Amino acid sequence: MRTSRLNVIFIVAFLVLSLTGCGLIGDPSDTTSPDGGATTVAPEPTEAPETTEAPETTEAPETTEAPAEDDEEGSNTLLFLALALLAVLLVGVLIGRSRKKTAAVPVVPPVVGTPGFKDFARDGYSQARWMLDALTDELAIWRGNALFDGSTGVDDAAATALASTWAQLDQRMDQASDNLYRAEAAAPDQTSSQTVRLAIDSLHATRSAVDGRAEARFNSRQADDQYVQAEAAERERMSSSSLGEARQALTDALVGLSALV
């Protein structure tokens, strides 16, 4: 907008200088007669002749013709009109460009590096896959025995590995859930959103099944008579079966999720 105003000022200054140079804007101190003609000097009076002959007639002074000045004024007028027309055209072009620039909608480039659906789904799948491998019947049994014994069995290599896995469960579970929830929110369509939701529900169901299996193992170790032991053993069997079903559902859900990443 500032540039357009400077252009208009430049055009006006150019017109004023042009008109001054052409003589359309004159010097007010000029005292030339408005009709442009030269002043005629009256002839000296002639002496009266002694004879009675009629005096010779004096010729009328020649008047100065001004056709050249009229032609000059006409050419100046045409030049003024041409300059005015040029100025109008230039102003119109500048205004048109200014409006186009003002009306242009800025294009915002996409933010590079912003994670999207596939990024969240890929990370969530990787972490949920680790959870599937970790949430086993062996881990649940170890957990039940550790609760009953009050020990993690650090002297046993297998027990130590299971204890390390158990220590990572909560953090891994939070990471997997967080990425899968983000993937669900960024899903491009309803089908993708439902696929991610199925993986989330299956992951939480499997985690709960491991806790149920560990509790059943703990209760079985506490049984002090034959009847209670038989009932506890049945609960262990049922909890183990539930964990197997939950793991299978999670496996199927992750197969569907892998197709999206």
C-alpha cells in the first residue's frame, strides 16, 4: 500500500513538471498582452501641405498575426491530454495490482516432521507386540508364586528374566496405550479407527487376564485342604484358559493393525 502511494506521488510530480515544461503552467509575472498581438505605435503627424492637394494616406500598421501561438497551444493541450490519459492508466494498473496482492490467500506450508496416524499406529503396534510376547502364562505363574513367597527368585535365571519383564510392564503398557489412543484420534477413516480401538481393548484385556491368572496361582498356593485346593486348581485352569483367549484376540487385533502401518 505504501508503494502504491509513492507511485501515485511520482506520477503527479511527473505531470506537474511536464505541464510546466510545455508552458501550460506559465509564469504569473509575465505581462504579455492577453491577445498575443504586438502594440501598434501611432504614426507621427504629418505637416499640413501648403498646397491644396489632399494629403497622402498613411498605411495602416501591420498587425502581428498569432497563428503560430495558437498551433503551439493546441499541441500543448494534446500533450496534456496524452499525459493525463497515461497517468490514469498507470494508476489503474497500480490499483489493480494492489487489490490482487491484498486478496491473495497466503499458502501455509505443511509442518515437516509432525507425527501422524501411521507414526502413532506404528509405535503403538511395536509396543503392543512386545506386550503380547511378554504377557504369557509363565509370567502370570511366576507373579503368583512371587506374591506367595514374597520373593522374585533372583537366584533363578529364568525367574530373574521374568522379574525384569514384569518390571517393564507398566511403562510399556502406558507407552503402547498412549500411542494407540493417539492413532485412534488421528485415524483417517472409521475403519482404521475401529481397528485401532480393537487393538486397545485386546491389549487391556490381556493385561487384566495376566493379573487374574497370577491371583489364581497365589490363591492356589494358599489352599490348606483338599477341597479348597481342588477349587483353586479349577480357578487356575479357567484363568489360564481366559489368558489364552485374550492373547489370541490380541494377536488377531495386531494382525489387523499391522495392515495399516
